[in-house]
Amino acid sequence: MGDKGGDNHSEVTDFILVGIRVRPELHSLLFLLFLVVYWMVLLGNLSMIGIIVTDPRLNTPMYFFLGNLSIIDLSYSTVIVPKAMVNILSQKKTISFAGCVTQLFLYALFMVTEAFVLAAMAYDRFIVICNPRLSPVRRSRSLCIQLVAGSYLCGWVSSILQISVTFSMSFCASRVIDHFYCDSNPIEKISCSNIFMNKMVSFSLAVLIILPTILVIVVSYMYIVSAVLKIRSSEGRKKAFSTCSSHLGVVSLLYGTVSFVYLTPPNNAELRKVASVCYILFTPMLNPLIYSLRNKDVKDAMKKVIWKKKVLL
């Protein structure tokens, strides 16, 4: 166990995750909620990945990005939720120092990567609707792979910077993190170091990540809307908008829940935890539903899989 009075982080061997504060009799209900929603996250995203991989009709850039989005959603939920579920029922709500570093690194990695992948998806929609003649060149398989690889690279670099400044702090006052996972804000609260540099790095990363991705999405959709409004037939406009509605829904869900998390007053820890549950559990659960319910190709692929199962039975 880590010493509370250690002079620096090298003497801290673990942290205590407080978790979501509920009455003891509600722990089982909270565990069940996490279990059911996480099971739906696994089922929805694994099904989406399986359908995209196995159906030749979905071998397009749009579904390549969507498959990666499902991998990311599945990954950042898995980084946090299983440990949180164990701690709900455990008296010893600890996480090792190395485990905490790893959890924050992976969480930041997938969160940043998702923002850039969604921006790449907006660019893909822009090319399809506004510049269809350039589609074979600007939507090539190699370019799509490069865009996804670049998204992961941006996530990796930002995560390295984040954990470097976060875990270079001294933890001489406490090792109790008032959250259900390792996040930079509650970790900063238990440090006795000057956190000015941490705040500056976090702010700079937020600006460098949010502004470019939001700008790409907004500009892409400005051109898309302009192009769609020039289509004379109502059926054509409806078809063009339908290809974008799912992506817009996912973007709104992501940035809405993230804003809820990070714009919640820092002194309201419990509300911030509830906001985090929305982002970590409910967003990755809803994303596959948004794409499957509003996308004809995905629905047709799912019907094909269900029909094959019925034939085999």
C-alpha cells in the first residue's frame, strides 16, 4: 500500500478509487446497471465490427471508419468499466500506480483518436456529396488507413504528454482519487505540487484537439448543406441528408457528453461522475444503434445475417 506522507510519486504504489457514492444497499443495483449497459456495448460494437468485416457490400471508406469507431468505443469502455465494476462490490477499491497510469493513457488515447476519426468521417461525407468525381482518389484505401493511423498517432502523442505532466507531480497529501477511474482532474486535486503547468498542457491539448476536429466537421457540413440544397429533387436531397444524419448524431452525442463531463463544476464531483458514466457507457452503447437504425446498408446486412442463422437452424 502507498504511503500517505510520501514526498513524491515514486513512493506511491497504489491509489484508492472512491467510485460513485451511493448507499451500500444500492451497490448491487449500480453493479447490475454497469453490467447490463457494458454487455450492450460489447454486443452492439462487436456485432457492428463483425457485419462490416464479413459483408462485401460494406467494404467502403465510410464503413472502414465506422468499424474503427466501434473498435475505439469498445476499447475505452473496456479500459474503465470492468475495473469500476470490481470496485463497486469490493471493500478494497485500489488501483496500482502502474494500472492508473495505463488507464489514463489508454482512456486519453482512445478519446482523442475518436475525435479525429469523426473528423475524417466528415471529410469522407464531404468528398462523396460535394466532389464525387474525386472520390476514387481522395477515398482510396491507403488514404483511409493513413487518416486512421494519423488519428491514433495524435491520440498517442497527446496521451504521452498528458500522463507525463500528470504523474510527474508529487502526491504527499493523499492517494484517494474521488472518481471511479483515473482521470487527470481528480488526480491533480490530491497533488501537493504546483499544477499550473498541468493546466496549461491540458488547455493546450484541448485547443489543439478540439478546434481542428470541430473546424473540419463544421466546414465539411457547411459545404454539404450547400451542395444538398442545390439538388432539385426532394428524393435526392433526402438521400443525401440520410447519409450524413447518423454521423451528425454520433458527433452530437460525443461532444454533448464530453462537454457535460468537462463543463460540470469541479466542486460537484458526483455530478461529474454521472456525466462520465454517460460518456463511457451510454455513448458507446448508442453509437451502433444510431448507425444500424438509420442506415439502410447496415440494416440489410443485419437482416442477411439473421436470415442465414434462421436457415441454419
